Amino acid sequence: MRDDLSAIFVDAGERDPVKAARREIKRPPPKKFYSLVGVAPRDGGFALTLDGKPVLTPARAPLIVPTRALAEAVAAEWRRQGEFIDPADMPITRLVNTALDGVSRAMQTTAAGIATFAGSDLICYRAGEPASLVAAQNAAWEPILAHFRVAHGARFVCAEGVVFVDQPPESLASIEKRVAREAKKPDGALRLAALHVMTALTGSALIALALIDGALGLDAAWAAAHVDEDCQWRLWGQDQEASERRAARLKDMRAAYELYAALQG
């Protein structure tokens, strides 16, 4: 039995966790090589086991996560595989590999990448028309800005159109501090990997942070990230290819959110 995942998951050491999490393998899928999937306590955490043997990441680090809930989420992906292993159907496993092999070696870079989004955050750039879009943006985004004013003392400036607007330095510093709190946790690499994916997929550090703060649910966060697109779809109808891309992104978003939630216990 293979004791590592290098033949199945590649580039988990990629420094950009979004690229690593979304990279697909351009070759025939490997045949399933195990019968039993388990979770076992190991080294203060919980390890994935295949046929009773612990598994290593592509970079040959022990695949050990801090909570049983997360280990079971990984195990569930392995249990549902059929005759062949489909890495695209294992987004939580891919993200765990990325965190352990990649983000853990680039914590400051990853944290800075997340915080940088706040400098030109999606929800700070508003439409002037039509009225229906203006109302939809206000309804989805103003509560998020209110959360940061109240919970973090951070005020953000909004502008109409795409002309860049500078944000108050103290507000950006507040976001950096909030992200740093995640990085300093013992499971910081996993938290940052999940947060980076959620930030990149929504185009908004403020949406992603509001989600992990508990100020938004997953569905509300995803809807907030797609206010403009949804307005266009209502006016012109949905494009099938765009809908399929969005469904694929939602799958990765849900996996990142579930990974983060599983770290809480």
C-alpha cells in the first residue's frame, strides 16, 4: 500500500494555497488501492489511516490534523471514492495537504496575501446604477461593514465605480491583526489555508473574515460575493458555463468553510 499521497495529489507544496487547492491532475485517475479508511489518535492529533496504516502528505509529512472532526471529514472523502480515486472530489483533503506542505512554510506570506485584499475589497466598490443593483449591494454589504466598525473598530471607505480609494491605515492594520490572530493559533496553517481560499473565492477579505467571525453564514457570504453576477443573471439569464464554474468554486468554498469549522472541535 502507498504510504504517501504524492502519486495522487501533486503540488501541495505550492505557496499559493488557492492554486494548490484547485490544481487538477492531467492524467488518468489512480485506481483505489485500499479497503478500510480510519481515524486514529496520533502525536496529539488525529491521523488518517488506510488499511490501518498512517498516511503521509505528498511532501511526506504525517497527515495529522488537530481535531477528530476534521480527520473524519478527510476520511469521509476517502470512503466515498469508487473504483478510481478522484482528487477533484476530495477538496478538504487537498486543502489539508496544501496547509501542511505549503502554507506551514509560508505563514507570513499567506497572512499578508489575505490582508492585502482589504486594501481594495470587493464590498467597497459600488455601482451607481441600476437602482436594483445599488439596493442589492447595500443590503448585502452594509451589514458586513457595520460588523467591522463594531467588532474591530475598522471603518472602510466606499467609492462608486472602479477608481481606487485609499483605506484608513488603522482599518487595514485592524485586518492585519485579525488575520495574525488566526496565524498564531497552533493550527494556524490550516486556518490560513482555509481563510485564503475563502478570501480569494469571494474577492473579499471582509466577507471571509465576517464569515469566520460568525457575522455571516456560508450561504449569505457566498451570496454577498455574487451580488453583481446575480443581478446580471436576473437581467440577461444564466450562462451554463459560468454556472458550472460558479458551482465548482462553491464546492471549494464549502470545503474551506467546513475545514475551518471542523477546527473548532
